[in-house]
Amino acid sequence: MLVSYHKKFLFVHIFKTAGTSITNSFAPFCYRPESFRPSNWRAFLSTNWRKIHRMPIKKHATALQIRAALDRGIFDSFFKFAFVRNPWDWQVSLYHYILDRPQNRGHEETKKMGSFRNFVFSREKLSFTQTSCLVDESGNLLVDFVGKFENLDEDFQSICHKVGISACLPHINKSKRTDYQDYYDAETRDLTARLYAEDIERFGYTF
């Protein structure tokens, strides 16, 4: 997540939805003093996370967790946004991200699975959805704007206009792969649809 007291915005970072690229673009507006501009923001972020936020909070904290950590007046008044992604594409991207990074804590387990099909079935043990990152206990949306990965550049520029920032969006952590539809058979497609039904319904996705 990112919070800017200067531009009064708050970014909820759902993993594998272009969040690293968005963070890289918006981080210069989140550090105090505002005049500080390190030459390599990615390196700076990895070692200065708490200095940027001035609070102990996880990189992928949910909107509900962020609300609990921040002053309620700040949370309610700041412009809050997040990005989501087609759940079928999201899982393919996550699969390759884990496989391509031996340092990832899930790398060895995912590697032993041997196939994307087995990876999808392993997700059945989890209850994590993109929606769960953005809602309160009653299912009410806590952010003001939900951009879509599929409309990334346009939605990013809409956010920049809203908060009064001029920024470019790099593409970081991009996976090398074919179209996500190529990875699925009927069974894994339907299982993913069931596991992420609330994301599909709330954000209007189809296979």
C-alpha cells in the first residue's frame, strides 16, 4: 500500500495487478519531506517502507487493515483506489511469478506441483479473493475507485488526474507467457470461476 499525506491518496496494493508499477510511479509523492527524490525508487522502497508510511503495515494490507492502522478521519477523507484483474488471468500471472522466483516462499511447493492444473487445484484450500482486500466486514466497498488491469493505462491516468499528479507507468514484474485461456481446461476454468465468483460478479469478468 501507499499513502500520500501531500496528495491525499491511498493505494491498496493487491498482488499481481500491476501494483509494483503503480507503487514505483506514486512513491515519490508519499515520502516526507516531499522534496526527497532517490534515484532508484525500487531499491529505496525495499529498505525504507516504514519511513514512507510512518506506520507498521504490510505491503499488501487490505483496505480494512489500513483503515484500522490509520486515523479514521484520514482514511475517510483521502482518495482510495486499487486495481483488480480477471481472476483467470490473475492465477496464471501468479503461477509464473512464483515459478520464476526461487526466493519466493511458495516456489518449491509450486515447482513440485508440476503443472498449472495442479496449481489451480491447490488454490481450493484458500479463501483469498481480490474482493476481500477491498471491503469491510459487511461486504461494503472501502475504496473510491477500482481500476482494472485490462484498462491499466487509462485508469492510471484517471487516478493521476484525480489526485493532481503527472506520472508515467512502467511495466515491472511482467511474466513471459501465452494468453491465459491457453492454460485452462474445462475443469480448471470452472473451478476458478467458483473460487473467485465474488470477484467475477462484482467486477464483471468473464473467461
